[in-house]
Amino acid sequence: MSGKRLKVIVTRRLPEPVETRLGELFDVTLNSDDHRFSRGELAEAMARADVLVPTLGDAIDQRLLAQAGPQLRLIANYGAGFDHIDVQTALSRNIIVTNTPGVLTEDTADMTMALILAVPRRLREGNLLMQKGEWQGWSPTALMGHRIGGKRLGILGMGRIGQAVARRAAAFGLQVHYHNRRRLHADTEERLAATWWESLDQMLARVDILSVNAPHTPSTFHLLNARRLKLMKPSAYIVNTSRGEVVDENALTRMLRAGELAGAGLDVYEHGNDINPRLRGLDNVLLLPHMGSATQEGRLEMGEKVIINIKTHADGHRPPDQVLPSML
């Protein structure tokens, strides 16, 4: 591929240093007004580009891949998740898919811990009271929440982010429990002071706070369905900074409104930014706009990984962050 500047099309605005470096290395087309590409725009980009740089909001399915030009050989996703890309179809068309793993672990774990602290202590309600100018002064019984020290934290998905959450949780005196597809090595469990539950159902019935840190795959879709959510104690809280599709959002909403769960802190939603309207406005729910990875440092590191993946591909080598069939 040497001797020719690759045609790279980026679907959303990226941090300025990343866009500048892309422009120095490649023939890049940027999205100057940061609008979300329509399917038609995605199809047109895939027909022209040697490399497409999409983000989480770009659903690249079999039909779109069928319209890709023969020169498209790399989809360098700006993000760690890749469930919005039909990787199997891409591979069958000799299109490599890469992602940006590892750089968002600490940022997402920080946000998870922030929600674990904020929801039981009713920070949303306290902030609203102050913003509205309705605070009448300190009262012994006002806005009483729950301490988290000594409580049981259940972590669903004990990968890099789940383990980073466990390290933070231990510092706050939480007892760490986890359910994972594979049990961690005994040394890792000991280091994290984490208790493994083979049965997700049994763990859910015993934890005070549940942190969802599992990816979205066919096997995890609605893993937390109505039946499983009903296993949790009415005094329990749920925090999700991973993927909204893991939780049945309608069932969660019904239970929160009925007082069958104490509260929730959510940074991701089952249908993207189309959030169940009955979820909004609940006093016991803190909603964030998918900002778990929104640090300047993290987003720059994501861009650096995208550039390395493209440059390695352009040099005729396998990109370091290629998504392989074993990862699906």
C-alpha cells in the first residue's frame, strides 16, 4: 500500500490533535459539523474510503457492507466496543476491523465508582434542591441515603473494567462479589478480595449494589431480564456503565417506579439516546449521557490507537488491535 496516501473517512469529530495527525499521514475527510451520518452517508463513505473510522453510533450491518467499495480494507473503529459492526460479514469480505481496547479502563471504572457513590447518597436529589433554590437548611432527617461501607457489591463481568471497579470498591469498604463467564485465577481473586458466584441468580439475590460491566453479545442481551431483576432486594441499586442492551430497560423502569429497586445510575441505554421517557424524572435514578470514557486523556489515547492501527495496516502488517473471531 506504499506510495499512495490512504483515503480515510472519519464519521464524527475527534479531538483536534487526532484530526491533525490523521491529516498529516493520510488523505482524510473529516466531519466538520459533527453530525451523525445517515445510512446513505455511511454507504457513500464506504464506497469511497480505503479506511473508515466509525464510532459507536454508526451501525454497520451486512447490507451496508455489501455496498462497500473493493478498496475498503479496514474499519478502524474509534471505540472499544464493536457490537455495532457486523464483524463476521466484514471478515468474509476481507475487511479488517480494529478497535481501541484498554485505554478507557480507568476512566470507565472512575465513572462507575462515581455512580456507586452518588446514587445511594442521593446526590442527584441534593443537587436539584440546591439548583432550584429550595434548600431550607440542614435537617436531621433530610435526604438520608445509605452508606456503602460494608455493603455487598456484585460485579457482572470481571474483565479489565470490572477488576478496576473492584480495586476502587475495596478502598471504600465494599465487599466484592462477581459473576463472570470464566472464574478468575485464584491469585487474582485473592488480590481483589473478590468472591466468585457461579450462579448469577444467587449473586443477584444477595448483593446490595450491582455494577454491570459486561459487553453486549448475543449471550448477554437482556441477561438482566425481568425475572433476574426481581431476584434483587428492593433495597438494592443497579449501576450500568457498560452496555444498555444487557439490561431489559422496560423491566428496570417498571421496578424502579414501583419501588422494587432502590435506585439506579445509568450511563448507557438499551436504545442508544432513545431513552424510556418513564425513566426520566425519577428521583431515585441518575442518568448520564454515555460519558464514562469522556476524558481528554482517554479520547486522545483512543485516537492514537486508531492511527497506529491504520498506519500498521498501511505498512502491510496486521494491526495490533484487530478484532478476531474468538473475541465475538
